[in-house]
Amino acid sequence: MKFLMALTLLAGCSDKTGTDDSATEPTGTTDSTAPTDDTSGGDSTPGETGDTAPDSGQDDTAPPPDPDTVPLSGVCPLETDLGGFVVEVYEDDSNVAGAVLEGVVPSSILEFVASEGDCALYRQLNPYCHPACDAGYTCNFKNECVPYPQSQDLGTVSLDGLTQPLDMEPVTPGYTYYDTDLKHPIFTSGGLVTLDMPAGTYGPATLYGVGVEPMAELAELWTIEDGVDTTVTWAPPTAEVVRSDVYLTVNIDQHGVSPASLYCVFEDDGDGTIPGSLVSTMVASGVTGFPTGLASRRTADSVSLSAGCMDLTVASPRTVAVDVANYTPCVVNEDCPPGQECNFEFQICEDI
């Protein structure tokens, strides 16, 4: 399940995570006022990625970079995002997976809605084609059916600096990369992680990450209320040099036609605030189904390719249940308070 989630994120805008020297959340939007994210010492806010690293292979004669100072370029902007690799440590197991496409999936580019502080709202737009596109095709924003971007053969992809070295070959059909036989945890805190892609469709290229401290368990529930600032807390890292930030997402509209989701990038100092103004805008756009939340301590690096951009994320994610004040999700009428019944289509209690 976690592997499938990782591939979904890589193909679209799942847990795309910005990082240390320059990081961001959803980019490639229709509004250029979205804030930037720079975690090299300034405030972290979602908006646009940092400069991508040069398209070059690894120099085997040079000493490895210092994980305290190695440049990290953050995630790819969505308008050029072809995918990438994730290295994740969960509470009980670890996950490594990757896929890089030949082009950008149109529906993965989000529309900017609003921003404040370290957070922003983006809306997923769904292109519409009539008649519907055939298998192997997808609809673009010109209402045209175009070939769905296929994952590419990257050759042998090596990951060094983990608790076990990995040399991954693509799994066909589909040219996806993953390894299910992993030591846990797969990386150590503060250690340099190097991804080397010497050949294949887009090689050579080298990306770096830094092992993050495992994210401790978070509050069992985040409660958000229309118009009220929400403060989330976590245990900050103990290292003297902190390369990570904390990426947070909240989705309260699981069944909306064009749902708006919240994305925040916080400094990894133990707390962050979701502005009440953004909560109000998010609630007004729709509340359906069972809300979800994610907080991920991570670093990320990206590199320019001939067809776009790919990235590497090293992360420790934790999911959190979310409660929206005055809204009750449901699957049966018995889930609802007195005077309400379940709207089964949208899984939300409504007044009778």
C-alpha cells in the first residue's frame, strides 16, 4: 500500500516535498503570486521551487559532499515535474520507490487559490474531454486527448549512503523502480544519501539527500475550525545542523469536483501555524468525506533533465486524522448526530 501511495505521489502531486536550501510546495499554478520557499535560513512557504541542479553525472574522483553543506535544490515545479524517487522511513518499515515520466501529467498542475504565512491553498482542476479519451490517453486543458506520459527506462539507479546500498533495475511493464527487501530504518539521521543515474533515457544525473531524524508520533487529531488559527506541534530535531523542513498537507474535500487542499512548509523547529483565513477559504470550497492530514520531515533535491525535472525526497512521514469543527463524516446514518442524516454520496452528515 505504501509503495502504491509513493508511486501515486511521484506521478502527480502527492507528497511532493521541498527541502533545505530551497523548497516549495505546489508550483506551476495559474497565479504567479504564490510565495516561494527557502529553507536555507529564511521562512519556508509554499510557492515555487529553488534553482535546479545542473544536469551532470557524479564525479567519482571527487570526495563526497558534506551532508551539512551539500546544496539541495528542493522539489521540481509542477509544470516541469516528471517524477522522481522517494526514500521514506515509517514507524515500522521503510520504502524506496521511483518513476520518471516522459512528460507532465496535465491534471497534476494545480491552480493557486490563496496564501498566507507558511501555507497556501491549491485547487485540483480536472480537464474534460468529450468523448472521453481512449486508454493510454489523457485530457489536457485544451480539451484534447493526448498520450498519457509513460515512465521511462532510467537504467540502473544506485542509492548510496543508506543502511544498505541499492542498485535498482526498472520493473516492467511500466519502468517503475522499487525494493521491498529493505533494512529498517533504511537511512540514518544526518547521513548523506546519493542517487546516481549514469545512463538510461535521462542519464547521467546525480541527486543528494540527507537522512532526517524520524518524525515522532504526532497528536492523534488535528482540529481545524472556520476562521481560527491552528497550531500544529512536533518534536524538533536534536542535531546541531538541521537540513530538514516539515511539509504539511490537509485535505477536507475528498469528493469535491475541484477540491482545494492546504499545503504548508514549516521550519523544522517544533511548531507551525495554519492561518484561520486559509481554513475559512478551504471550508467554503467544500467539506466532504473523511479529512486527512500529513506531516513529513524531509529533504529534497532536484535536477534538470532534457524533458523536464526529477527529484529525490528523503523523508519521515506521519499521517494524522483531521476533524473539521461542526462537520461530521459518515458512512451510515448512525454516524451522524441527532437531527442529521448521512449524505452517502459525499460521506458527510447534513441536517434533515
